[in-house]
Amino acid sequence: MISFYPGPSRVYDAVPNYVRDAQRAGILSLNHRSAEFENISRTTVELMRKKLSVPADYTVVFTSSATECWEIIAQSLVASESIHLYNGAFGEKWLDYSRRIHPAARGISFERENPLDPELKFESGELIAITQNETSNGTQVAVSTIASIRDGNPRHLVAVDVTSSLAGISLDLRAADVWFASVQKCFGLPAGLAVIILSPRAVQRAKEINENLHFNSLNNLLQMMEKWQTPCTPNVLGIYLLMRSLKDRKSIRVVHNQTVRRAREWQRVLKKSTTLKPLIENESVRSFTVMAVRSTAPLDEIKKLAAKNGFLLGEGYGALKKETFRIANFPALLPREVEKLMKFMGRF
Ligand SMILES: *Cc1c(COP(=O)(O)O)cnc(C)c1O
């Protein structure tokens, strides 16, 4: 069964080999205070700079999930009010989690067919939260829009959820202060690890707010990362797999072109179909990495038939569960697998 689920999703074929290497090299019981771990951690960050164009002055820290990143941002980078711009279930969930920590967290929703307004300006609040790629409905926000919102709100930090786009498309990380993603989507790795990428301004803000109540307080993570360590025993195998897979990865420019080419190919397939069409009609906001598909034929039948042919499709998410299914367009999916599914979809 080939998983086209938009997370957890297909992992790279090399993963079992990396795991075997890890077992042989003693990584599975490696002490996280050892020089060997520090070396893996440092190398992973260096490879993120090289392969994902993480700027030299941005800091990387490890966490366990994107959900944890939502909480860390609320607890450690916001004193009272964050502003959440969202058009789907993941952005809304981020707002919900933030509200539990700071009741003043404010949500501003926008239509999924409409581009986010790049001219938005806010009088109050300290941090603007944007979900760049909304996995639930297959929309994306242009990085130029994120950059413009940051320019228009110089007192605010801009934090961006790129869980289903980082490592799949090219992102100018200088356009915002905080970026985060877990690895079970575009990174093509097993779940249980996430990364936060922080601008010097975000690091400075964490120091000013000086929140130190939690094991995963950002200051604590940053301080430990100065020695390439983490506050608790981290997912050492996950970090090792990230290091190995980044080493074997092409640069994000190359990956980006492949992702966009495939996304266009999918649009052509859907255009030809009589029963299937993209949920998102406005091409300018359609995601490159997650396709939400609407069908006039009963969805259950298509999904069942797909399963019979060896394809696991993503269920619709949240309120869209009944009307849509989703197809991941992540880098680890092999060209022949994608072609096979396209051919199958061509029957509808
Ligand atoms: C999958 C996803 C999450 C949640 O990721 P976890 O690692 O399960 O916490 C958050 N945001 C977006 C946009 C996602 O796609």
C-alpha cells in the first residue's frame, strides 16, 4: 500500500538502511549528553542550512511535534496576545491551543478561496501566527504575503506553521521570525520529531519575555542548543534519520521544482476528470504539497477502489471530511507511484 496520506506519509526508501546503520553504530542507545550526540545534532543543523537554505544567523531547535511548537510559541514568545490568521482546521487548532495559555489570543479567519491580505496592520498584539500551508483544505499563503505582513507590522514577530511544506517547497526563511514543522510530512521521515527555526529577533524576544516555567521553555531549548543538546532525552534516532536523509537530499531548489511540476500535473489530471475537481478553485492559493479533491461520485467508492489498487488516500479533514479526500504531493513519493495514482484517478 502506497500512502498518499498528507501526514504521516510515505517515508524515504532509505530509512530502513539508516536505521540499520544507527543500530550498528550504537545510536539507538546513544547518551544525549555525549560528544557523539552533539556532533549529530550540530551536523543536522548544518545540513539544514545547506539543504533547506536556513540563514546563517537563524537558530534551530528540536522538539517532538508541531503541536508542541504551537505551545512553545504561545508560552515563550507571547506575553499576552497573539493574532492568528487562519482559513482552516490547523490554523484554528493553533489558535485554540494558544488561547488556553493566553485567553487574549485573537483569531481572524479568512475565506479559503481568498488570498490573505498582505496589507494587514495590527495596533495590538505581539505575534502574528500564519499557517503557510493549510493541510486540511489544500491552500497556501504566498511567502511574499508573509514578508509584506511582517514589513507592515515591525513590532510583531511573525510565526509560520510550515509543517506540510518545509522541505517540500522553497521558502525564503528571512520573510518571518519563527518557522516550524514536524518531519512526518515533506521530510519523508517517521513521526516524533519537529524543528523550530528562529530569527535573531525571535531569540531576543524569548530572552526579554524570560519565560522559564517549562522543560520546553524556549529559553531552555536555546540554552541547551548552545551545546547542541536538548533539555530532555530527545528522539535521538529521529535526529539521526533527519541528518542522514538531509545528507542524501537534493537542494531545496531542485525539490521545489519537482514539487511544483507534479502539482501542475495533478491539476491537469483533475481538469480532465468528469467527477473529480480541486476543492480550491483559485489557483493562486492552491497548495503545491497537499491536494484537496472534491468528487461528484460517492467518495467511499473511490477510496475503496483506490485501496484495492494499493493506494491509501488521505481522508478529508475536519469539516471537509465528508466532501473531500486529500492527496499528498510530498518529495518521498516516487515518480512511478505518482504516475500510477494519476492513471487510476484518470478513470473517474
Ligand atoms: C500535521 C500538522 C500539524 C500537527 O503536526 P504534529 O506533528 O502532529 O503535531 C500542525 N500543523 C499543520 C499545518 C499540519 O499539517
